Amino acid sequence: MTIIKNGKYNRERLKTEITSLRSLADDLEMILNGCYPSMQQLDTSPAITNWKLSARRATCLAGTLVEHPRLGSLVPNGITSEVWLIDLDRNYARTFSRFYRLGEKATDA
């Protein structure tokens, strides 16, 4: 996640995140179009054994959602998808799924 404050942020980290996200999107689009990973690509990929599905925490925003396009005009206890960038100078955040305008910060935050 990138936070912009007083015009400053880690540009190299943001570039790395952009590269990773583009690579993920490119791979998913190839699979969508029926182009699956080659045996050579899979042979050089790491393996995982004794695996299971799991979950981990991701940074998100929690608060009152206003004018959400899917959830309605007022969602008192909303939670966003994973946050990728917060711009405190311009009062917005970019989550995995959309931009959010930032209103007042919670007093206990």
C-alpha cells in the first residue's frame, strides 16, 4: 500500500506494485482467452505440497460508505476491498475495486 502525505511517497515501491499487478492481470487475461501456463513455465515454478485454502489479513478501510454503487446510498458499517493507495493530500483512497473519497477520519484511528 502507498500513502501520499505532504506530496511524498515511495515511488519505487509503487512502481513495483504496478508491475506486479500488471503481471497478474496479464496472466489472468491469458487464461481467460484459453492460453494456459506451459509445462516449462510450471516446471520452473515453485511447488507447494500439503496445501489448503486459507485467509490472511489485508489492509482495508472500515467506516460509513456513502453513495456506494453496489451496496447503496448509506452503509453504516462498510468495509472496503484491499487498499493500494491513500492520498492524504487530495483526500482519496484507491482500493482493489475502486476509488473512495475520504471524509473525516475516525477519532479512534
